[in-house]
Amino acid sequence: MSQQKGHSKEEVMLQCGEKKAICRCLKSKNMPFCDGSHREEGEGIMPIIVFCEDSK
């Protein structure tokens, strides 16, 4: 996976049952999490939703 200049890779830890939105527009003030900044741009870039579900 390539890395954009000026941005570092982040590791996100999830608890089972937890869901997070990961920013893809690179405009979030809460990186690596989405803060809704993509809505202002109108570029159609949506966050990646990651979740952990209990396998029981």
C-alpha cells in the first residue's frame, strides 16, 4: 500500500462491538478518524467504516 507524502500510517484498536469511521479525504482534524470534513468538499469521498463483531 502506498503512503501519501506528509501522512503517517495509524494503527486503530477496536473493542468487540465497536465501530469507527476512518478518514479518506485527509481533511479531518481528528485523524485518523472521520470528523465529517468530506461533506464540505463535495468530492464524494466517504470514510471507511471498520468494526469488530463478537464471533460468539
